[in-house]
Amino acid sequence: MSELRFVRMGFGTDAVEYQEAWDEQRRVHAARFADEIPDTVLLLEHPPVYTAGRRTADNERPLDGTPVIDVDRGGKITWHGPGQLVGYPIQKLPRPVDVVAHVRRLEEALIRTCAEFGLETTRVEGRSGVWVLGDPLELRPSLGGLSLDFDPRLQDEEFDPRLNGPEYAPSNAGQRREDRKIAAIGIRVAKGVTMHGFSFNVNPDNKWFDKIIPCGIRDAGVASLAYELGRDVTIDEVLPVVERHLRDVLENAELAPRVVERASA
């Protein structure tokens, strides 16, 4: 069992600018690598900002030239802003680091959090993060009067949902009863210590996601805890629940190095 420290950096009117939080991550990362501090989770809200991970494609960015901060985490483009709880777990892991296991632990803590509020969420094979599952295809409403077999997001490589109004907007995935992501995860590991982390949509204005292709996924959308529950939910309400589940999952994890398969002679 390893000790876990939480630092609440700022929320609401004290939301933390992205660059400031990134600088603080690097400072805490260096201190954790030197064993000067225990594993630490920074928790905060950001003012509205788009950030792009290393795999972000040009055709996934805002079309109107809205500024995007390119960062050194994995994953693609996303949005951070009011109503979204952001967590940066800075944790020393045994090498070679099992990155997938770390991501799964973060997902598990957020799945447990959603369950405590009465919302069932899950993982989706091949897609990181925490998801609310949509209806089976045959039960979903058709798009533009067309059968879902002809969903242009899947059939037309030139189709751009950013140019096609609310009908295809990521923020309206709940109305379309599609799979929708409620928490995104993107991390980096340097010198065996993790950086970056998760963003959990508590009660944001999800229309911010409509300017981009969130996480590079065209055939799904985004969710929020407040929308799915049909009531107002605040960051203050969610924060201690997230902390408790992160502590339980991360402190009690049996950390092990990634198994490296060696080719036989």
C-alpha cells in the first residue's frame, strides 16, 4: 500500500489556467521522481481550453481557428472547462511501466464514482475512458431520415460532423442514444512517474465539444453526469466521492511491472 496525497488546486472562480497546471505537474513530477513527496493527485477545474495529445490529426481540430494547446500526453484532442473535474495523478510505478493497467485503475475509480451517483458506466473495447452505453443500433432514431446502416460518419470519409449542425453534434449523443464518453483519459509516463490523467464531465456545457472531433471519435459523443441523471450535480458534490474512490483504487493496487515478452532464440 502506498500513501496518496490530494491537492485541490482551484475550482469555479479560482479555476486554474492550463499552462499553470502543466507547470505545476512538472514540478510535482520532478519531486516525486526524487522521492521528496508521496504519490500526488492534483484536482482542479480549468477555464475553457482545447488541448491536443500527440496523436491529434489536423482534421480533428476546431475549424474556426480557436487556439489549441499541444501537449505531451497520449490521446487526441479534447476540451477542458467549467463543470469538468480534472485530475492529474502523479504516481511512481515500477518499471517497465504498465501503462494500460494505470489507465484501467483510473477508469475503475470513475466507474465506481458514477455508480455511487446511480449511473451505470463501463469501458468500451479499444477506446479508453468511461462510457455510457447507447441503445442497440436497431433501437436508435435514424439520422436525417436515413437508416443507421448509411450513417455518413462511418460511410463517408469526407463527412465532417463539425459542419453538419446539431443533428450530428457530439453534445447530442444522448438524444441520439449513442455511446457517449463521460470521462476521458490521457497520460504520459516519464522516468517511471505518471503525468496528466482524466477529465470527468460533471455539469459542463458540452457544446464546447462540437467544435472538435473529441478524442478523434466520429461515431459517438460526450455525456455529463448531470445530463444522464436529469438533475443538477456540482463539482463540490462529486469531488470527495472521486477522491475516496481514487484513494481506494490507487492506494490498494498491487503494482507490478509490465511483463515483457522476449522472443525465443
